[in-house]
Amino acid sequence: MDLGYSNGTKQLMARLSAFMDEHIYPNEARFEDEVAQGDRWQPLALMEELKGNARAQGLWNLFLPHDEHGTGLSNYEYAPLAEIMGRVEWASEAFNCSAPDTGNMEVLLRYGTEEQKRAWLEPLLAGEIRSAFAMTEPDVASSDATNIASSIRRDGAHYILDGHKWWATGAIDRRCKLLIFMGKTDPDAPRHTQQSMILVPIDAHGVNVVRHLPVFGFDHAPHGHAEIVFEQVRVPVTNLLLGEGRGFEIAQGRLGPGRVHHCMRLIGLAERALQMMCRRTRVRVTFGKPISEQTVTLERIAEARILIDQARLLVLHAARTMDSEGNKVAAKQIAMIKVAVPNMATRVIDWAIQAYGGGGVADPFLAGAYAWARALRLADGPDEVHRNQIGKMELASHSNP
């Protein structure tokens, strides 16, 4: 099927695939070896080498739809590149295209002041620092963001922040220098204008990184996920993003592209799992014949192919709608991919694990891919929230008799 990619996108896909073949796949073992040596949260020599190579080849900041800083690709054009990078969980960092930095850079680009951009956006675009997004809280159901209890209180020329956050992806990384913190500036305002976002240096007094949070036992070093307590953290008023009460507005602008990125990377993981399953079932023999010839295996391979292709088309439809009509109009499509793709990926990866037998649960790629796909049924909003949203929008579209 011709998906209508431009020649420029096709050329980038070819160049990116060649880079993956030459530099990423051959270094998967080295990546794990470097992480295992010494302090797991220190930057890796391998990653810095890969970043230098990618930047030299013009494969840098590919996600940014702005020619000045990136390649000027739309969401639809970037989607197949995210899928290619997604075949290795950590690969996107080599191209400065990994979450949450991608979303944070877009926030700064769209909503940051010139001073904020100079201080934080420029080093992020250069891949010199990392960042994290501090919104989710352990003491409330953060899937309803109006529950956010952290406070942002004005005190003269400063704001004082108090709150307990967790799942701040990237905050454990030694290179993390910036946190985007979401809290309430006015608890008495209408529900969706109570919250604001503010930039917080991670070394500010009162920012206490409590611990790293594992995902099914995986620590995702050197990046990781953190639990953080903010106690009387004082930051200048100039660190506020966009204005008081604009937190939800910023969040909605940030999440749409991020969900496309996450979903396409998951499709890349699922594609690789299917490839591994096909190769494994050809050489594993049970009851006198390769398990690839067993009907149940053939059914799973066929079903995996169907599910992956369906998911890809759904994401591309969401991306194209975002590009042509905006995130608000594409809200239903964005919610649909967030439900469909992680569920598809966990199912396909689970079948691959089953094909490997006992080796599947010990295989670092398959076990890690399954854990990450399952976690993404919660990240950026759980399935239940998105299904409720989809159902309400679908009902509204059939309101006339």
C-alpha cells in the first residue's frame, strides 16, 4: 500500500534504517554491558558516540516540525521514522528523539519565553542535557489531572512549590537538569484553569529525588523513572510557562504528538517481535516438525500481521488528522491509538515469548519489550480513561435521531 510519504521522508527512512543496521543493532550488547558497569545512571560512552555520528549525518531532532531546529517533518512524515527507531528501545536517544525530552522541547518551543529557550531549549536541542516531566502523583488518581494536589504559590518575585510526584521519567539520569512541574496556582478557579506549569532546575533547593521506580523489575538505566518530593522549592516567577492557569492547555498541546511517537515506537517493537517469532518457530521442533507448521503458530503469526498493520494505519490516520485539522479535532483518533497500540503490542510480544518457550521470559529484548508495552497501557492515561473519552465522543457524533 502506498502511504503517500514524500520523497524526502522516504530518503530519511532509508538513511535511518542504514544507521540502525550499521550502528544500533550491532551495539545492543555493548549498551547493556556499559549500563552494567559501575554507576548505572551515568551517561554512556556508546550513546555519546552514536549521538555524534547521527548528528554528523543529519539524523538529529527528526521529531521537530520546525525547519530551523529540526527536519520540518509533519506528524505523519515523522511517524515511520519513530517506528524504525522503536525497534530498539533506547535507539531514539541517539537521534535526540526520545521522550520526555521531545515533549519538553516542543513545550519550550511553543510556549517558552526567549530567556527560557536560551537557558533550556538550546542545550536540549544540542543533546547536552536531559529533562523530565513531573505531573503524576502517588496520592491521587492522576488519570484525572484535576486531582493534581501539588501547589504553586506566589511569593513576591518567586513561586514556592510543594508536592509529591512520581514516574518522572528521566529524572534519575545524571544528565537531567530540568523538570517541568505541574501544580495548582489557584485551587478555587474553574477545574481546568487551576493548574500551571513551571520550569524547575533539578538541583534547586528542596527538590529531593527519593528513589528510582522499576518497571516490572527493569530500571531502564541510565534513564530511569523517579519519585520526587518537592519541599518549599523556590523558583523565579519568570520560570512560569505561558501564564497561571494554562497548565491544561500546555498539556494538551504536548500529549498529542507524544502519543503518536510512543505508538509508532511500539509498532516497531511489535514488528521486531514478530520477526523473532517467525525465525524462532522455523528452527524449534516439537512432535516431529517445526512449530512454524503447527496450526496455532500459523494463526498467531497471521493474527500478529493483521494487528500490527491495523494499528499502524490507525496511528497514521491520527497523525494525518492532527496535521490537517489540529490536535483538538483529532482527539478521538489520538485516544483510539493510545488504547489500541499498547494492547496490540503486548499481545504480539506475548505470542513471541510463547514461541521461545522458557527462553522467551529470559530474553532481554522480549521481556523488556513486553514490560514496556504493558506499562504504556498506563502512561499518558490508562485505557479506561481513553475508552470513556472515545465512547462519549462517539455518542455525541450520533446525537441526532
